[in-house]
Amino acid sequence: MKEQFDSKTSYCRSLGHHVPFRYCRTVNNGLPCRKIRDCWYEKIDIDGFIAQFYTESEHKQIFAPPAEKISSLIDLIRKARDNK
């Protein structure tokens, strides 16, 4: 059950405060944050969790390097324009 650790909290280095595991598990369009290992390795077997609940394809998506900032901005502008 993916939700088993949802109420646990850990410090998020990206946001600068504590967040529940549920946030880390779903923040990336329903997939975990790519930095989930950094924040959770001391509290749970995060590699085991990822292996148990996510496919190899999802695993690649989770840990893919971030897009360049300009590409992200262009994508956000396109999405905003399309939602008008």
C-alpha cells in the first residue's frame, strides 16, 4: 500500500521546511520527487518502496534530470495559453 508512510514527515531541502511523505510521493505529476532519496533514506527503505510500487518506466521518470529552466518556462507559458 503506497499510503503506508503518508503521515510521516521529513525536512524538504527544496522547500526549506518539513513536509509529509504523501507530498514527496505525489509532487511530480503523481510520481515521487526526484530528490525523494535525499530526504527519506534515513527514515524508510526508499529504494525498496520505489521498487515495490513503481515500474521501471516510472523509475526513469522519477529520477530523470530536471528540464532546463527556459524549457520549463516555455512549457508553462504554453499550458497557460492553452487553458484560456
